[in-house]
Amino acid sequence: MKKFQKQLEVLVFQDLNGHFRMQNINEIEDLIKIISKLPGLGPKSAKRIVLKLINNKEELVKPLAATLAQVYKNVTRCNFCGSLKSNLYGCNNCQIKKKFDKICVVEDIADQWSIENSKIFQGYFHILGGTIASVGQRKEDLLINSLVDRVVKEDINEVILATSATVEGQTTAYYIQDSLKNTKAKVTKLAQGLPVGGEIESLDDGTLFSAFKNRSNLNTNSE
């Protein structure tokens, strides 16, 4: 406790108005700014995290720095399926040995994780990496061509478009549908249970289950 108080005194001082403020230590300010950019965190939360890290350098800072260095060096995005892969071991998503006849198309990794955790879907995943209308996002970056290749190569029977119910997500879904028109695969999209403007990552398991169960067929030549 005394150690914590001493370290806190070094980082925090009282101004003329009686308010406590962080000292202007460049390394700490930079770290706070970086942590503040993480989802769900603001400056106040970032400051608490920084203090926790400083008070646990050996237990937290040292292993965290080493792990981040390894992630930066070895973890990249697969250019074929869009999932994360280790440069040391290859892409687990592409190396699935079990044969499936369905592939679920999502916008990002978080969407894949949400669907996997719900255990609603059993099949392949294809991660686009964004949407067509995203700022600075080109169609070529969305791995749609590789999706078509996978559908043909893996003899996929159904492509489930699990893009968000936003304008960008639906625009991307229609573009993918058009890209798959010369394949034999049935193209479906998540239906009831997916609110307008909703993102896959934020949906609970019950909503996801309803969206998958009631997905609709997009093929125009279907009966």
C-alpha cells in the first residue's frame, strides 16, 4: 500500500485550485493516448490502467510488452480467408480438416468470434475485413474474389451473408450476391431478429439464433 501511494504521488500533483492532475510525463501521456483508443475506454479508464501497469511492471508490463512484440511480429491477416493467422503455424481457418458445405461471410474478426461463441453455425468462415462503403476501403481489399474461389474449390452449397444491417453492410451483401451469381451456391442472408442498423458483434445469442434460423434466400432463380 505504501509503495502504491509513493508511486501515485510521483504521477499526480495538486494544482492551485486544489484539483489533482497528472504530471506531464511524455511516456505516460503517450501510453494514455494509445490505451484511450481501445474500444470502450476513455481517458479516465486509460489513466487507471496505466497506474495499474506501473504498479505491476514485472507482473504486467514486462510480459505484456513481450507478448505485444510477438503479436506484432507473427500475427497477420490471411490473404485468402481474411482470418487472423500465425506466421509460424499458418491459418487455422484455412486448415480445417472437417468438410462443410456452408460458408458464413462476416465483416470482421469480432463478428466471427461472436458467431463461434454462440455455437449457432457449423461451417467455414470468410472475413471480408470491412464493407464496400467504409472510408478508404476498396472492393479489392475485401477478399470477395477469394470468396468466390473458395465457394468453387470447396464445392459450397450455401453462402450465408452475415453482414450488418447497415447501409454499408447491405450494399456489400448485394455486391457479394452479384459476384456469386455464376456459382451453384445458394446465397442467403440473416433475416428476422437482426435490427436495422445492428452490428453482428453486439447481438446476443438469442438474436443471432433467430437471425440464422430465419435467414432468407437471395437467389433470384430460386423457387
